Amino acid sequence: MKYLFIMACMVCSMFSQFSAQQTKDPWNESQLMDPALLAARITENKAKDVVIISVGPEAIIKGSVDIGPTHEPENLEKLRNYLKDIPKGKEVVIYCGCCPFVKCPNIRPAFKLLQEMGFKNAKLLNLPKNIKVDWLDKDYPTND
């Protein structure tokens, strides 16, 4: 897992120029989910009605589905196919955590897709630094 994380950070660095060209994020503040909130819901078995999707290099968060990095068109299509049978009112939380939030090449295309598909309760897990600092170092629930 550490190897994948290091590789993800390297990939993120390569795409940082792409992200810097992004001018406006497709989500608003109310669509950001605090990691502590999601972790508590998972720990208390209150996340059964939430679809948690990794749009980065690995599904680390307990109960999350691994789609793969959505800066790659084939993974964005994989996400589209995964979401097609999920009700539009369902709470869907996406995350990546490969690198600092502002540079992440995966969260913006994935969140835009959720909006295009009409998901009314789409959330982005607020991981401003990365999955290690904002999730793993806090001992939040993992798939391991």
C-alpha cells in the first residue's frame, strides 16, 4: 500500500500543471464531507446507505469501491458504468487523496461526472493534504 501511495504522489506531481489550470472547482463548501464524519459513520455502522468510491490509485477507506484514477478516460467511463444503476438521490462520497487537494487530477473529473449524471447528494471527502495525513494517520477505518 505504501508503494502505491508513493507512486500516486509521483503521478499527482506530473499532473499538477493540469490542475493549476483549473479555475473553479465543481463543488461548493456544503458538498465537502469532513473525514471525521465519514469515519464516525463507518465505525458506528451508519454508512450502509452511503456509496463510497475511490477515484484515485487505491480503495483505502473501509467499504469503498475502487474505480481507479479518473484522470484516465477508461476509469472515468468505469465510474459512469458503476453509477448508472445507483439512484440519483443516494448519498455518494468520492475521494482520492493521492496528493494535496488543490493539485489532485482525479477529483474534479469524477465530481463533474456525478453532477452531469444528476446526483443530488454528491459529496467529496475533504482530504486537503492526502489520504495518509487526513485519514491513515488518524487511524480511521481502512479496507486492510
